Amino acid sequence: MLGLLDWIKLGVGAAAGAIVAGVIVYPIAHWKGDSQGYSRRVAEIAAADVKAELERKGDNAKLAGMSDYDLCVSGLRGSGMPVGACDQLRGVPESKP
């Protein structure tokens, strides 16, 4: 028959075993979870980079066809500034003899 002291020893032993198991299992489980989260984050960043690159290519194609005057007007209007400074970029009209 087990006495009170024996039950206390068993309880302390079980608690110590649970603590030791937690000390061993927790870092492994935590590392595994972190590696999965890291991989997911890397994939999200790569997808965002591809999307940004495609948007830049579209913007570059649109801007490549614009004249200097149109680029100036677009930039100043986007900043809320007057576009009068862009007039010098219109060029000189060709005079016909």
C-alpha cells in the first residue's frame, strides 16, 4: 500500500517528467512553427515583388510614349502645382518658309 509520502513522490516525479518533456518538445515544436511561418512570409514577399514589377513595367510602357512636356505636366499636376513651368518644354513650332 502506498502512503501519503509515496503519493507526493509520484506527483513530484510526474510533474518533473512533464517539465522535462516540455523543455525538450517546446523548442522543437516552436522551431517547426517558425520555419513554416517564415516560408509563408517569404512566399508572400515574392508574390508582392512580382506584382510590383508588373506594375512598374506597365507604368514604364505608358511613360515611354509621353513627351517631355506631358511628363512635366503629369508630375506637377500630381503634386498639385501649377503647370506653367512646363511651357518651355513644348518646343518651338516649325515655321514654314
